[in-house]
Amino acid sequence: MGDSRIASKRLGAARQSPSYRRADQDLAFLSQDELRPVRLQLELLKPELIQRREGIRSTIVVFGSARLPEPAISRRRLAQAMKRQERNPHNSSLKRAVAIAKRQVAMSRYYEEARALGRLVSCKYQSRGGCDYVVVTGGGPGIMEAANRGAAAVKGKSIGLNISLPHEQRPNAYITPSLSFQFRYFALRKMHFLLRAKALVAFPGGFGTCDELFETLTLLQTRKVIGITVILVGREFWSRVIDWQLLEDNGFIDPQDRKLFHYADTADEAWKLIARHQRTFRRRPSPPRWHR
């Protein structure tokens, strides 16, 4: 009996040991630094297989500030900021908060334009046989929410590519549930933004928007990718944020490079630019060709 109990105890310990756990079920093992290449491969493969299954053939990427809510919320925040300032009229921080809130109210029209763009690009080119010009965003609030929301309003599929961050980030409510993804690595997320993209539409935004915009322009400039139309919505904003003429005057870009993007001020203008530059709306579009 003694030997039997010892054997049973050893068998239980063996079964509970992490070494006995199947590799594909061992999260601690998969999280090791040495397994990074495997994790990268999985993040490339999983969204690709799901999008194939969902019939996603081509996409339109929409970027813009996560901090720009719909007009009603912007107006409410302005009213709150003004009330706080009234109680302490000489506080410089409160004055600045009111000034920012006023600009946010003015800029919130871009939320509605992004929402309109989501409707425009989703209402014609989705069917049971496959989905073209599917809206894809970073999956968060603000402009991203607006574009997904516009697609949802016409019962179109739309994609959200969220990423895990040190602070909590959650997908917006308007992404198609079966096309809501979460990434660990920015690099793989960036790749999935462009793998099927026919156009990139950048609304006013901050670091993240500029990061994705310049990365796409660099890929087009170096011809690592072709066939993506880049639209900057909000000429006044983008002309102040980026001094293209200064870059050209210092020889940092060629005059030809300024043809890599186009300006628009409304969703309708952006849509017409995409239609004109793609010249593929009468036949099934194909993903952009990547340099291999």
C-alpha cells in the first residue's frame, strides 16, 4: 500500500506539472521571449483566416483621433468646462480647458463626416459573395467609433483592430463582433491595416493618426506597396500640422511625393476621390500589390 500511495502521488504530480501541459495550451510557455516568433506568426494568421472566412476582399482604412467625440458630447463637455470656469474665472488652466472644449466642438463635425463615410463605403459593395471596401479602424472611440457606427447603420460589416495597452482599451460597440480583433504587437496590427487596403482616410488626430499616415506614405513613396489612395480630411488642419512645403524646400521630399495624398473636407469629397483614383468600382477590386 505504501508503494501504491507513493506511485499515485507521483502520478498526480506529473499530471499537474507544467511540463506535462500540451504546448498549445500552455500560456506560460507561449508567453516566453523565445516564443515571440510563434506569437508573431499567430497574430498574422488568425485575423487573415477570419477575414477570408468572412469574405473580406478589400478595405478602406479610417484613422482619426480617439479623443474627438460626437457633437452632443462635445457640447456637453464645453458647458461643463464653462461652469467650472465661472466658479473660478481667474484660473488659467480652466480658461485653457474652455478654449480646448470650444475647439473640440468645432472639430466634432469630423465625427459626423467619419460616420457618413462609414455609411457611404458600406452600402454598395457588400454581399453574400464577398465584401469590398469594408471599413477598418483601430477599434477605439472617437473617429474610429464614428466610422464603424456609420457602417453598422447600413448593416455593413466593419473591422476593428484593437491593441492591448498598459491602460485599459476596449473595442467600440459598432464593430462587427466576428471582425473585432485584439493585437499584442503594433507591427502585426499595422500590417493588417494595409494588407487589403484600397484607401486610407486620415481625419484630424494625434500621434497615432500621424504614425499610421506617415508609415503608409513611406510605403507608397518607396513603392513597397502600391494601389492605396491616401485622403487627408480637413485641409486646414492638416496644412497647419504638416508643413509639406517646408519639407520640399529643404529637399527632404520631392515635389512628386506630394501627389501621394489628396485633401478632402467632407465624406462625399473623400469618397469621390477614392472612386476616381481607384478606377475599379465597376469590377471586383483586389488588394494592393505588396513588394515581396
